[in-house]
Amino acid sequence: MLKSNFYLLHLTKDTIQAVADLDLNCTGSSIDSFLGYVKLYNIDVKRNQRRLNLDSVNINSTKEDGKHKLTVQSNDVTAMIKGDYQLTKLPYSVQYYLSKYLPNYIKEPTKIAPEQNLTFEIQTRHVDSLLGVTTKIVRGFDNSSVKGSLNTFQKKLTLIANVPYGAISSYGMHNVSVNADGNFNQLH
């Protein structure tokens, strides 16, 4: 059993308490070289007395034909990423790519953005309670789907998304559908 109080550990300003049972069988010296599985169950997470509605989380990382595949499954979210990627550097690569489309809003990252070639899929069910515990500015996004690919070698991006409702800060959206193809210069 894992038990933590992030506030008492001086890791957060909010009171976050987490308890879970853990089963793992994995190897690797970092997240990027992680292979195997991690299962969290009997999860009880509270942030300022708001309880997370999450039963269990299964994380599985494999390598097939030289490609990494990472899957995350819970009662609220199913996600998969597959390809040649460095998970720890992926936010910088995505930020670098998006800074080409929206330079007035998204700046180029200050950290190295390595080449990435991957496909991804995310399917949500009831994530509003998860978001309510993990962030203060994002709401909604229940029953949403997002899938696509990013190949920074070939400068290609595909994105298909369907979001019934979501809000970030004071900006809300209803019934959003996206079907996009892009390169470094244009997004269609």
C-alpha cells in the first residue's frame, strides 16, 4: 500500500492525500526506458477534501518491432501512444510544433525538442471529477475522443477530435469536432 500527504511533504500548496495498493513488474532507469506494468487499485485521492472518482489505473509499456507502446487504462480514461518517442521530451516537441501554428500564443520551448514519430489515442468517459482534483482551470471533457499522429521528422500532424463539452479557464466549448492535417507551415 502506498500512502502520501503531498502537503505535509511540502510538494503542494493544497492538501492532497493519496492511498493506493500497488502491483508492479517493470524494468528501466527512467520513464523513457520503462518496460512492464504498474497497477494501482483501491485508489483514494483527495484534494482539499474533494475525492477523486477513480477505482484503478493500469499502465503497460512494451516494445514491439522496435517501437514503444504505452497504454493507460482506468474507469475514466483509456490512452495509447505508440512509436519512436521520448515521453519526457514530448511536451517540448508538441510545444515546438504548435509554436509554428500559433506563434503569438505559444512560444518555442527553451528546452531541446527532439524528433518524435508517434500515433496516439485518448478516449474519456467521466473525467470531470479527475480534472477537478488535478487542476483548477479545466472542466468537462467527458465522453471525448482524440486521436492522431505526430511525425516531426516528416513535419506531419494529423488530429481527429470530438469533444461534447469542455472548458479551460473562462473559455468553454460545445460539440467541437476537429479533423486536421498539417505540416510546419499550414494546418488544414
